Amino acid sequence: MRFSTATLLALPLLAAATQEASPLDQAKAQAEYWLGKIASYIPNPNKPHSPQEPAAKAGGRTLNILTLNDWEQTIRSSVKPASTKPEEWWILVTGGNKTCFGQCGKIEKAFNETALLWSLNPTAPHLGYLNCEAQPVLCNVWSSGPPSLQILEVLPAPAKVNIYTKGLNTTTTTVKTFTDLHASKAWKEQTPYEGLFHPFDGFFAKNGLALPIGYFFWAFAVIPSWMFMIGISFISRSIM
């Protein structure tokens, strides 16, 4: 193999360039390592959720799964622009082992069986799920926790959305609980929620702050305290 004079002269330059790039590559690799390490501690706040019981899908009332990406569109799309009668929504706020201590299964089963029972009932409300295990940020946006039932009366925007909350008992809730509530309309005796965390009309929602605050509360709950200390340390060093 032959080497020209130019090739021989270029070898030291290539070696020097390699040495100069090496610390940068090392820093990049180290940063990627730590970012991956940190990411492994952060759960996904926007996971899909499927109801435990498929009975309601076999010809029953449609069960809408609310997610961070499309929850408002899902609910708003049920309302015709010229409608003067509110669309009624029942959102079951449920969870898993962490958010409902594994006790929401019976309620979900009853809710799904109710959906099947209401398959041909034109007066039945729209039904939906909000799973705080799969959608923790959205639960913070709604300021809701399991097990509960959020009942909404939805008119075309910009009309206000009335929201009523009913707590559910993990051991005594049955299909009859839901059918009796629908027949009696007892939830109408409550005053609709009008606080800061109203997901449609509250102060935070109106000013585009609901989602950032939802993420803030979620992050505060899941990120270990030592990670906050590392972040504060980096910030303080950069200021100094």
C-alpha cells in the first residue's frame, strides 16, 4: 500500500481532530446516559386505557375513553351547534392499584353492564371513562379522583358546562346505583361546580393554565425528591 506525502502530512491533523472531538463525544454520551436514566423514572402520563369488561362493547352504549389529546373534542362533538338542550355526559373516574388501590374493578363492571342495559334507551346519557392511572395529568386538569362519577350538562360553546360530582362506594356500587340515579335525577339537587379547576370554564382553563398546572402536580407527585435537589443544584451553579 502506498502513501502520498499529502496523506502522511494529514495523519497528524486527523489524529488531532479525533482527540479534540473525543471530549465532546464523551460529554454527549454522558448526557444521553443521564437523560435516559431520568426518563426511566418518569411514567407515561398519557397511556391508553381499555375497560376491564368488554360487555358494553357488544352492542351496548358507547364507552368513550377520555385522553389528554382528545377529551374536550370527544365531549364537545356530541353537541350540535344549534342545540338548546344540553347533552348529558356521565364520566366514570376510575384507576388502578396506585390511584384506586385496586378497588375500582367492581364499579367498572357495573358501569359497563349499565352501558349494555342502556343500549336501546334514547334518554341514556353519553358514557365515558377517565382513568387516573392511565391519565394522571388529565385527572389533575379535572381536579378529580377515583372512584367518582362526573355528570356534565354540555351546551354549544361558549355556554357554560354544568358539572356535578357524585362519590361512589367501591363495595356497594351496582347497576342499580346508576339506573336509580338516572331515574331520580337526584344529582340535579346539587350546586354545579364553579371553581378554579373547572375543566371548561374555570380560571385556569380560560387562561390556558389548566394543562401546565396538571403537568406540574403530576410531576411533583412522581419525580423523586433527589431529582429536584439535582435540578436546584444545577440552577444555583448556573446563576453563580
